[in-house]
Amino acid sequence: MFNIFKQFIVIGLPVTGRSRKKTKQNRCNMAMQLKYIEDHVVRRLLTWDRLLPVVRQSLAAFSRGALHPRGAVQPLRSSVTVDQHQGTMLVMPGLVKGEATHGGALATKIVSLFPGNSQKGLSTHHALVVLMEPSTGAPLAILEGEAITELRTAAASAVATIELANGRLSEAEGGTGGVVAVLGAGTQGRAHARVMAHVFKPREVRIWSRTPASAETLASVLHSEGIPAVAAPSVREAVADADVINTCTLSTTPILRAEWVKAGAHVNSVGAPRPDWQEMEEQLVRSSSVYADSREAATKEAGDVIKAGAEVVAEIGEVLLGSRPALRDNTTIFKSLGLAVEDAVTARLVYDLVMKEEEEQVNRRE
């Protein structure tokens, strides 16, 4: 992937060549090289326990606003629609204020969404993240962004679920763990099943997909990892009595009906990123307390919110900061559009971990 870059840019771990003559020069070169970090390196380095705190930090920074010294700057993403192939390209710049040593991060992600790719045996998402030093603007790395997008999106849903529904899961069935439903067996469905299992230890994770074989395959893979996953034959059966529902589909029309969702459940909705797309029935959205990663993005880009005419109660970052309440007695929805600041802090975390590994390698050679 992106072979043109591999001729010029370090890929993942260091290729120092002749610079190995001097350890001091090695360290200088490591700091100056523009890294190219592949997805497999991202996946190896990012654990949920490493990722959730930085995503939580980015959500709070975003809700502090651009004027706060510990806030974030993020304009609405720019988009280009490729009508001929039913695709979309997004450009997402973001800054979390502060020095890199104290959580600051500056990056831009370029991401494409082409749902028709699934029929061609290709990924529906492609992405690159360009990471820069926040104090100088100097480019530090280009990271393949598919793993970053997948993992930070699931992490954001987990952070929201902790704030809005954690008590429901721990109290379900006398403390034996609740039921998690995942609608969609693709990239996001897989990541959401894994992070929900890691954080909440549910007694059952139900997987539904329009393609039953995909649900069976994912459930089998998850079960082999020790996750109590089963395939569900329908959306209704997947969400019946579920405490947390994750809608991770490419559906353009509603698949989740209000009458199927039990009162007090929590829904993480990560699909339907366009004003004319929906995953949830309008009555469900109107009757729930809706939270979002970005209030502005949800009211301008999320068809689920726009078509229902729903009010966004708060950004999840405002809940984290304690400035808005978590209405845990209500049915709640977290509408996730994805934030560039999530990409920025995640990319910075990966870059710092790569640099730490390189430093350790140099030290071992001394």
C-alpha cells in the first residue's frame, strides 16, 4: 500500500543505514526522519488500555473549545462526494493544544469511504494521517489511518458507554454482566465487539450482519479470543433486552426500530455519517437523550439527528468535564461522527511509542 512513500520514508521501525556509525548521530537521525508507520505497527502498539485515556482526553479538549489553553481546534471536516462511485473523501485537520510532552497533538487525516468496495473485495475505508510537531509545525510521520480510525472510533464509543451506561452493565442480571449487541460484522463491528468485551465483560455479545455468514465468522473469531459472542439471525433478536447496542453499518435507511430497544438501553451509533443516511428509526432518536462527539457535526452531518429533528443534549466531552449531566435513567444515544483530534492524539501516541522502541534499540546496541 502506498509504495511510492516506501522509497523515501522510514516504515514503522528505523532504517538508519550508514548513520549507525555513531550512536549520537543515530538519535539525531531518528528525530529528523519522516516516519511512515504501517497499520500492522499501529495494531501492535495500540492496546485498549493505552488508547482509551488519550481518546478521553481528546473528547474533553474538544468540548473545552478553541479558546481554552487546554482545548482543541477543529474546523468542520471538508468533504468531496464522488457520485460516480457513491464515494466520499474527507479532510480532517485537528489540534489538541499543549506541548507534545503534555498531550498536545497536531495532525490531518485524509479518509475515503466507498461502500461499494465491499462488493469488490476491497476495504470500504482508506486513510492516511499526517502528524506534525505542534510547537514547530514540522512533519513527523505519515501513518496508515485505517487501524487508527477503526480503533479510536471504538475507543470513543467505549468512553461514552462508560459515562452513560456503565452502571447498567454492571447491575444487569444481578451483576453477572449485561448483553451487548453489535449490528454490523465489518471493521467497526469487530472493533466495537472487542472493546466492549474488554471494558465491560458482558455475559453475551450478539453479532448481526446483513450477510449471516459474516456474523457467524466474526462470532467464531471473537469466541476463539475468549469473548462470549454469538451470531443473531435478525436485528430484533440481536437487540432484544440488550443493555448496549452498537450500530456499525453502512446502511442508508433505518435498521433499528424504537420498539425493539428496551427502555434505558444505550446506543452507540457510528454509521450514517451523511445528512441523507440513517441507521435508527426517527422515533427512537426523538424519544432518547442524544449525545454526540461534536454537537455541530451531529446537527449538520448526521442524518439520524437531522431527520428526527432531535436535540443534542450534550457533547460527551461536556459530560467528561462535568459541565453537562449524564441522563443515565433515560435511553441514551451516542452519535459518533469521528473527530480529527481523536486521530491526532492517537497518531501521536503511536509515534511516541515507535520512538521509544527505537531509543531502546539504540541503547541495546551501545
